[in-house]
Amino acid sequence: MRAAVAVAQNPDDALAGLELKEWPEPGPREGWSRIRVKAASLNPHDTWTLRGVGHPAERIPIVLGCDGAGITDDGREVVIHPVFGDALRGDGDQTLDPQRALLSETMNGTLADYLLVPDQMIVPKPASLSFAEAACLGVTWGTAYRMLFTRAGLRAGDRVLVQGASGGVASAAIALASAAGARVYATARSEQKRAFALECGAVGAFEPGARLPERVDVVVETVGEATWAHSLRALRPGGTVVIAGATTGGMPPAELQRIFYQQLSIVGSTGCTRSEFESLLRLLDTTGVRPHVEEIGFTDIPSGFRRLLDGDVLGKIVVDLER
């Protein structure tokens, strides 16, 4: 079968270790299901694997791809919940399991014609979602869902700031918060990306660091050092910053005086549980909210990753495995 495989790691040239090649087709295994992958999305996590960030060299080679959707051998249309973990080890929450792993970390990923995964990672695909739409939900939309509704406790009527609005998690957070009845503001570096934020559901889009029309209840932070000071200043007293990434660096000035005096909450968030993922699917099915998807073919995977590395993406790039 065809597969996009990390065969080596290079911190300076991530794509040097990427190969599109023939790979052994997975066979049956008790408690696991084989899926014919219809669509799979590209994630920054794949490029981290290729660079050797958080992925031990002894796990190379491995098939890339954290997200996907397809059809099981017995004909079910399914979506992959990408987090493999034991809720018992995480005090009832599989994302808190110290041994948790994303798909493509300890088992082969979705960028292949066939995939073998534990049955617990398979969720029925709503008929209202296309395979391409379903294929990009696990890592980005699942992360945004948990950030907003579980970790930040978002309520209808809340005011939200989403930093770096064109990214996968950020654009998902705009759409989900807006669908939940929040007033959403966003920041982005270019006019094109600010227009995209408005398309996703923001009521206002601004340059990074700009003064907002009002202070907000929740800030969705995935950028890190470049936006941290602005995130703290944008919050009302008692507000919450929820963090699921730090693409520009993870060591900004803490501003502890501001945090304790204004009683701000700083909350971390990683991935989503299967239950949260199922709730996300129901929300999309009910509201009609959909991810912004750009579809490419299998042979376009290297150029898709190049665009991801260059920041030249609005929403999600999804690979159509039937092309």
C-alpha cells in the first residue's frame, strides 16, 4: 500500500526524512480494526516527528498522520479519535494518562491506504460530515473543543479572544465559540488571515497586540511568547487564558503581579477525551458548523507539509487517499 513515512529526522530540514513509498499492508489483530483510509489531514505534529521534536529516533521509520476517516473492513464509516490512553491511569481522563500517545507516535498513522487501530479509537462518522471534513477534527477541533468547554468553561454570551487566528486549532476555536453563542475577537498578522477569521465567525479581527473593543472572559492561546503579554492585558479581572501551544516560544515574562492582582487563571489543555470528541461530532452535526478544508492528492503531501512549515495555510489541508 502507499504510505507517507518518516524514514529519518532532521531538525534543520524536516522534509528530508519524508518518503512516499510502498509499505506493508496491516493484517488482523484481536481488539483492533482495519480501516481503508478515505481522507487524512496534515498536522504540525507530523513535521515535529520529522524534525525529531518529542519523537525518539528509535521509533523511526513510522507512518505519519494523526487524523483520518474511512471505512472499516465490515463496512462502517468511522472517524479516528487520535488519543490512545488509559483513563484509569489519568484519574478518569485519558488525556492525563502519563503514557498517552497520539496516533503516529507509537503506532503507524493515517497517511496510508490502510490503518490498523485499537477499537477504542474508532468513532462512528455522522452522515452529515464528508470524509474530508471528518478527517481533520481529532487533533485541532478536538483540542479547541476541550480548551473552550472543558478547561475554560465557556458559556453563551462570554467574550473570547483567539490569538493567531488562521491556524487549525485557532480557527476551530473561533467557529466553536461562535456557535456556542460567544462574542469572538481574533488576531492575525495579515489582512487575508484576518478576513479568514471573520469568515470563521469572529466579530472583529485585529493586528497582533491591538487594543480590543472590550476586555474578554477567555483567551485562546497557541502562539506563546509573541502574544503572551497581549493575552494577559486583554483579560477582564478573573478571566482565563487557556493554552494548548507555544509556537513562538514557551518562556515569556510571567507578569505574576498582574496574574495575582487581577486573579487571572492560566489553564493548560492537551488533546481531547473520546467523550469530548463524540460531543464535538454531535455539535457539528447539529449546528452545521464545518472546518475550512483544502483537499490535495497523495503525491502532493510533501508540498502540503512545505506550506504548513511556511505558515501558508488557512484552516486544514486534507489528503484525499482516493486520488
